[in-house]
Amino acid sequence: MSGNADPEFWGKARAHLVRYGGPFAPMIAETALGVVPPARAGMASGINSTFRQIGIATGVAGLGAVFQSRITSELASSLPQ
């Protein structure tokens, strides 16, 4: 990895996070509940919540791995041998 981050990449990454995450979460939940019979609404809500949490945990783990790798490479090159 280079020391200079590509601003175009990070701009697109932020746009995707906002587009597919935050503001659309209520609509995704509404759709998940709207396609099942009312008797199964609790199950649909639970499945929606479970997969949302799995996605969040996976994203945090992935970003943590990238962050840790970046810190390790920067420290290795910066510290005296």
C-alpha cells in the first residue's frame, strides 16, 4: 500500500456505504416484512435483523484487518531496526 490514499476511491466507498446502508435500512426492513404473511412477520424481522448484524460484524472485521495490516506495514517501515 502506498502512503497516499486515492481520494476518488474513498469518495466512492463512502457513497456506497451510504447508498446501501443507512438511509435505506427502514425500506429494506419494510420490504422484508411486506413479502411474508402477517403470522410470519416476527420471523422475517428476526432474519432481517440477524443478517444485518452479520453484515455489520463482517464489515467491522474486514475494516479492522485492513487497518491492522496498514498499521503493521507503516510501523515496520518507520521503526529503527
